[in-house]
Amino acid sequence: MEAAVFSRPVERHAFGWLVAANALGVWLAALLLWPELGRLTGPLGYGRWMPLHLNWQLYGWCSLPLVGALAAWFVRPDAEGRWHLRLALSAWSLALALGGASWLAGVTSGKLFLDWHGWARPLLPLAMLALWAVLALHAWWRRREFSGGGLALRVALLLGLLAVPNLLFWAEGREVYPAVNPDSGGATGASLLGSTLGILVIFGLLPAMLRVPAGKVRAARWFWPALALSWVAYARVSHGDASHHAPEQIAALGLLLAWVPLLAVYLTGFGWHESARPWLHAALAWWALLVATGFLTFLPGLSEAWKFTNALVAHAHLAMAGLVTSINLMVLRQLRGGGTRRGFWLWQGGCAVHVAVLLLAGTLEAGRELEWYLRAGWTQAFYGVRLAAGVAMLTASVQWWREARV
Ligand code: HEM
Ligand code: HEM
């Protein structure tokens, strides 16, 4: 595992942000249970902390393990490569820390996951460019080491990655808005399909980037043609504002149901490291649950019942704390091995309870908003169980962060 040379610095940054963002999640969960705690932090109330929880999870924890996978694919695994990667990781973490300061100060665009605003707007795009420069330099230095196809794939990926900081900077603007579903104000079927297919491209590339040996099933043969066909279907669906009542939008999103078995057969067709395998299986279970319940969330009737309720908060945690976190642990364990059963079950158990209790709360919520507002006993019980589940998840992440330091 020559790529193990990168895994420690990546783990330190990635788990560090997971711990920080989880600690804020626990703080937010405590505030929902006992709002009077908010007096302790004066003007820094719930709304000021919320973007830190969201953005540190997405751009810190959800992103940095994938930076580790990119490093394993591009960067020369020696002391110099490790030093270059450390510089790029430090720039990234500095951007996140400064971003946190700006959101606490109330400087934000007000757009979910695109809060970077004012002086903070260029921070993350600049950190992305620094990382891109490291990857591009190493690809150039190592061009003779890579086979013809391998080099072409890396150049194509570099060209694609160059678009990301520019797109992010543009999307952060308050004047830019995506297509919306006029009947819900939320995402359209086409945009949900597009973003999930994008995630499938990343999942599909992981075995090659991490050099996971192919197993008995020659799954790679059909994965990419099937994904290309799905992108063709995506291109043919209407991309403007479109309702979740439109059969075309429902059918487009329904296409993802086929990807539940397809992704499972593909990823299990590789010979993953022993310590990565439990995370792979957990990720596939979360994936099946996410696609099935995500599809239901879009359907007329359920969409209205779950809108603005804890059921959507459950969905967000199922997707990110369940699926993305399991994929990321699979990546990190593939790079360096390690990890304990206790950490695995603490996270999975905590996350399953977290998601289940919020989904149930969301289902019971409609029509009983006043009871939530007045903090009736049963609503406090839901929030209490969620807080306990959050503490279990925080404990697991602290354990991983400590293991990464030794
Ligand atoms: C890793 C993948 C995914 C992530 C990170 C994710 C994340 C999110 C987030 C953060 C929200 C906003 C929640 C809120 O407004 O409170 C959301 C909404 C939603 N998601 Fe996902 N999601 C993912 C995959 C999916 C999939 C696969 C589907 C469908 C098959 C789906 C369907 C929906 C629907 C229908 C909504 C509600 C849109 C509305 O407000 O009307 N999501 N998702
Ligand atoms: C220690 C574990 C965690 C706790 C206690 C926690 C707690 C919370 C709380 C209290 C909220 C606000 C919900 C509301 O306004 O009603 C929230 C929102 C959110 N959290 Fe967490 N969280 C945890 C872990 C995570 C992780 C690991 C991720 C992603 C990797 C994540 C992603 C999100 C997202 C995307 C939202 C926005 C949901 C929405 O608007 O629908 N959380 N979390």
C-alpha cells in the first residue's frame, strides 16, 4: 500500500473536520432540546452555527477523503509528494476555518451549501486551485510512469476538475438560482437525477484511483456503458422548472432504482482490503435505503407531507452521515487499513437511530406543529434520542481522529 504515505495527513484533516462539525451538530441538537442554552453564546445563536455544521461536513469531512483518493492516483508517493499534499490540505483547512469565521460574523449568501460570500467567496475556489496545481504538477512529472490510457484518463480528469472552482465561485453568487419545482420550491426530478449520477461517476472511479484489484466479476465492463446510457436519459429530460407531478420527472428519478443492484454488483466485484469491506457493505445498504426513500420523498402526496419536516433532515443524514461517510471510511481504510469494530458499530448504530427517529418524527409532525413549538413531552423525547445518537457518532469520530494521530 504505497499510497499509505498520504493517508495520515488526509485522515488528520478529514477526521478533524468531522469531529468539529459533529460537535456543532451535538450543540445544535442540544439547542433544539433546550433553547435557553442559546443564552450562553450571546448573539451567536442557532442560525449562526448552522452553516458551520453543514459546510464543515460537506467541504471538510465529505470532501477530504476523496482528496486522499486523488492524491493516491496522481501524487508521487515519497517525502516530497507528502509535503506538497500537506500544503494543499493546509490551504483547504485554512479556507474552511476562515469560512467558519465569516458565517459566525453573519457574512453569508444565505444559500444552502453555498454560503461563501463577500470576502469569503473566493476562499474555497482558491484552495481547490492550489490542490489542482499539485495534482497537475505531479501528473506532468510522472507522465512517463503512467500507461497511455492511464495518462489520458488523468488529463481528462484534470480538465474536468479545473471547472469545479470556477463553477463553485459562480454558483455562490446571490443572483444565480437553479431550476426549481414550482409546486414544492425544492429540486426538480432532473436535477436530483443529475446530481446523483454525478455521485455515481465518483463512486465508479474509486476502484481505479485506489488501485483495488479486480475480483472474479468483470463488472467494470458494463458499469460505464450503463452510466453513459443514464446520462443520455438525463440529457433528454426537461431541465427547466418542472413539477413533481410531471410523469416525465418521476420516471427520470425512478431510473435511479435500477442503480441499487447495479452499484452493488459493480463495487463488490473488486477485491477490497479486509478493513474496507464492512464500510462498503454499510454504504450499499445506505445507498439502497437512500434511493428508495429519496424516490418516495419526491412523489406527490409524500413530498407535501414531508416538506419542511424532520423527515427531510433524516434524508440529509441518511445520505451524508450514512452513505457518504461509509464510502469515505471505505476509501480511508483501503489506503491504510486499521479501524476497530467498536468504531464501526458506534457510528452505524448512532446513525441508524438518528435517521430512524427523525423519519418517524417527520411522519408524525404534519398537523401537530404547535406541539413541536410548545415542546410537548413526546417531541422532547424524539430530540433527546437524537441527541444521544449524535453523542455516539461524535464519540466514534473522536476515536478515529485520535487513531490518525499515532
Ligand atoms: C448523496 C446523495 C444525496 C444527498 C447528499 C442529498 C441531500 C439532500 C439535502 C441536503 C436535501 C435538502 C433537505 C432539506 O431541504 O431539508 C435533499 C432533498 C431532497 N432529496 Fe436528496 N440527497 C441525496 C440523494 C438523493 C436521492 C438519490 C434522491 C432520490 C432518489 C433524493 C431526493 C430528494 C428529494 C425529493 C428532496 C426534497 C426536495 C424538496 O425540497 O422538494 N436525494 N437531499
Ligand atoms: C454527531 C452527529 C450529528 C448531529 C448531532 C447532527 C445534528 C444536526 C442538527 C441538530 C441539525 C439541524 C436540523 C434542524 O434544523 O432541525 C442538522 C442538520 C444537518 N446535518 Fe447534522 N448532525 C450530525 C452529523 C452530521 C453528519 C455526519 C453530516 C454529514 C456528513 C450532517 C449533515 C447535516 C445536514 C446536511 C443537515 C441539514 C439538514 C436539512 O436542512 O434538512 N450531520 N444536523
